[in-house]
Amino acid sequence: MRIVDVRTHVLLDPGVDPGATSSAQDTIVVEIETDAGLVGIGETDLNAWVARACIEAPGTHTMDRGLRSSLIGRDPLDPAQLWQELYVGSAMTGRRGALVHALGALDMALWDLCGKAAGVPCWRLWGEQVREMLTPYASLQPDASSFDDYLHTMVAWSQRARELGFEAVKIEATFAGPYVHKSLVGSDEQVIEIVAAVRSALGRGTEILVDVQYAFETVERALAVAVGLAELDVFLLETPLWADDIAGYAELSARSPVRIAAGEWLATRHEFVELIDRGGVHVAQPDVGRVGGPTEALRVCGFAAGRGRLVVPHAWKTGISAAAAAHLAVVTPNMPFFEFLPPELCTSRLRRELVKEELELRDGLLPAPQRPGLGIELDFDALVRFEEAAR
Ligand SMILES: [Mg+2]
């Protein structure tokens, strides 16, 4: 079997709001087609136009090869080998950052192809099944423009997630720092206030994860919030400090009464080695596409397990990324949850409309996927609509 085409689709939500802090408003979808007629699908999380450029740019010399052109004519059935060739062959443009994120979409599509070619779900190619039922957490980010509205919507959505059967929810409570939503600046006490309101509405028995999205510029400030959250029995506190503040993470992780989680932006296992071994974080959060695809995500999971750390992947795109994270959870013992944007509780049209064969939630749990490959099917009418919006 040979690869005959690599197609990239830049997709945009027609209602895109550049003032919103949601990377679910655009995406890149890649299709890798073979001479056997099989097509693999992948996705990744970075600016979709940049991702397309990384994939389609021609190579200029032996250490700056084009990703797409390197794949044409190749046998797709050894993704790890192809990953290594693409990673090394593009090293002077890549090694980290956008190119590795883009490589992740190709790697995901290659694994989808391998599963389809073998007639098995991707996870069967990745390792031993460690769980039958997977536990997604509902990631909640209301579209609100006042604090009261934000609080009430978050409480309502959490209750709705609970009614859908979710055993865990993630509250985005970001009132400081670069991720402030619609200029909604507030105090650190308001973070606690929102989580307290959600905890009292849900009672005990539902796990609450809290994401403050790089809100704090000092360890002391982050620690004060962590202490408040510990009283509310919070499972983890996500990205309290800026991504490059590894020394800050080391100090905070050593002192925090709540698990500290980070890593959603990282590329390759090498950046996770630094985040865990120097930064000391308790929970690693690779995005399956962004980190470099399933090939690299599996290595991060293995490394984290060896260091006694949990993995709770980031996935803020469409049903494609959600499926990739689900397959990873089947074979990863140290992955108690993975991020899941419930289509019913999210404002992104891409998330709601792009994938028509969705993984099926049963009382808040996902049975291990059984269809070949990633097990998803795109709605091509929706794809064309979103592609037109991006032109
Ligand atoms: Mg986050």
C-alpha cells in the first residue's frame, strides 16, 4: 500500500469571534489517501493556516524536507518509523513548535489508516487494554460577559453534565492573565467562589477539575488559590503559571495541596521530561495532536507512568481529537480522565457538526471504541461549509 495524496482542510466556524479564547473555532483536518482507497483522518491544535503551511511547504534541503512531499509514495503502515523520518528530516524548521504540532495531525491520520487497514480500533495497535469503560470529563467554558452570568451558567452546565452522566467536570475559572474571556477580569477569590458554587450544586461524588489558564504571575498567588481549592476537594489545578516558568512549577508542585497539571501546549516527549523532572508537575496534559500525534503521546504516557505521574490529555477541538484521546485512554493505566467537550454543552459549531459518527456516551462513560481506526466519520457537507468560511 502506498500513500497517493495528503489533503489539508482549513476549517473555520462561520461565527468566529476573535475576542473569544477558544481554539475550537478553527481546525485543520488532514486526509491521507492510499492507492488501496483507504483514507486516514487526523487533526491537530494550532493555527490551521500555519499547520497547512507546515505540511504543504516544499522541502529545501536534506534537513528541511517537506512533510507532505516526504509521505507521498510511502507505505503508511509504520507510523513510528515515518514519524522519526519526518521529525529528523524537518529538524531545521521543526524539532518543536508548530511543525511538530502539524506532524501530529499526519501521525494521527497514519494511525487511523493502520487501524482501518487491519480492521481493528487504533488502541489495539498501541498496547494492552486496561479498561473497558473510559471516563471523559466534561470541559465547560460558558460564553458569558458578566461574573454573575458566568457563575450561574457554570453551575447550570455542571448540573447538566451531571445529568448526562459525567463523573467529572472541568471548570474554567479564569479572571486574570492572558486567557481572560471577553475582558472578564476578576479577583482570585472569584475563582474559589465559582468552584464553591459548583461544588455545592453537585455535592460530593463528582470530580471537579479547575483550569485557570496561566492566570498567576507568582507561586504565592497560585498557592493561595490551590489552598482554597483543596477545601473544595478539587482533583487538579491546571496551568496556574506561565508555561515557561518551570522553576515556578517546581516550587508550586512541591507545596500545593492540590495536584498541579500542565503541558497542553508542549511538543514532543522531551518537553514533558523537563516539565515532570524539573517542573515536578503531578499531572501531564499532552494534546494528542499537538504533542506530535499518537506516536509521541504514547511515549509521554509511558514516561509519565515511569515517574509515577498521571496523564489527563488536553482535547479542545472536534470529535477527531476526542476520539484519539479516547483510544489512548484504553491502553494507558495512568489516565483516569481525558478532556471531552460535550457537543450539547459547547458553543463550537465545529465540535458539534464536523464528526457525524460520534463516540457514544453511556451514562457518562464511553465504551472502548470498536470500529476500525479512530472509528469516526466526517460530515463532508459540514466540512465544505467550514472550509468556505475559512476562505
Ligand atoms: Mg487548559
